[in-house]
Amino acid sequence: MALITSNPAEFAEAATSGKLVGLDGGTKTIGLAVCDAGWSFAGPAETIRRTKFTNDLNQLEALVRTQDVKGLVVGLPLNMDGSDSPRTQSVRAFARNLASLELPILLWDERWSTQA
């Protein structure tokens, strides 16, 4: 089973050097960004319009294959105090469902991502 963690050091150990895909899982779309193999720069890749999870997974899997992706970073929507938000549990379940891709998954605290 794939590693799913919130610990960046643990993720870095599991994800061999190579490209990463960042996922922003919304209720209607999944925004994707690709990070270079040196983990320095990321840019937008595509947006998957959500349908059935199997279809969404197939589209993501195609990107993973063509880009030779070595890990996934999933935005985790927490409340400002660090507690779970209403969407947190669904994002965690989404990450568990991505484990079939057999890539390490980092759940990234996205509380300050808009300001950054």
C-alpha cells in the first residue's frame, strides 16, 4: 500500500527524486500542477472535471505515466486553528483512493497557500 503522510521528511524519503503532481481536489474539479524533478518549480498542468472516481483516476493515471511522476501532493483543507474543516475528511478519503496508483502521497496543509 502507498504511503500517505502529512510529514514532508517521511514523504521525501519515500518519493525518489522525480516529478511530483499537486492535486487540489474540489467537489466539481481536480486542479493539477506538475513540479519539476528537482522539486523547485511547479506549474499548472490541467483540470479534471469530476465525474465517476474511476474516470477521474484514469485521467490522473495517464498524467502520472506520461510525466513519470514519483509522488503526489494533495492539498488538505484545514481550519485556521489546524482542526479538520468540513472538507478535510473527504480529501483524506480521496487520498486513500489514490493509493491504488502506488505512489507516496503527502497531505499538504493548505491554510496559507492563497497568501503564499
